[in-house]
Amino acid sequence: MEQLIISLISGAVGGNAAGAVLKDKSLGTLGNSIAGILGGGIGGQVLGMLGAGGGLDLGAIIGQVA
């Protein structure tokens, strides 16, 4: 459950960061957050099924956020 929460939060942050960098593609703060949360959640689940990212050590958390 913690891995999913980390994926969702980092997805929201990443979505807003991408929106800030690509201003012409920005969906606004809420839109960027929703797109990032969806991408982070789906991406985290797919990577989990492939065996990437496990445990709650600092290296795994940094890997998930990246």
C-alpha cells in the first residue's frame, strides 16, 4: 500500500513539474496532478508486476520516485 501511495504522490509532483517545463502542453495544476496520479499509479503497478521496485528501503523509494 505504501508503494502505491508513493507512486501516486510522486506522479502528481512529476505531472506538475512536466507541466511547468512544457507550458504549451500544461493542463493546469489540477489537470497535471490528475494526469500524473494516473500515470504514477499505472506505471507503479506495471513496474511492480515486472518485478521492479520492492521493499521500503531508501534506494527503492528513490527508484520509485524517479
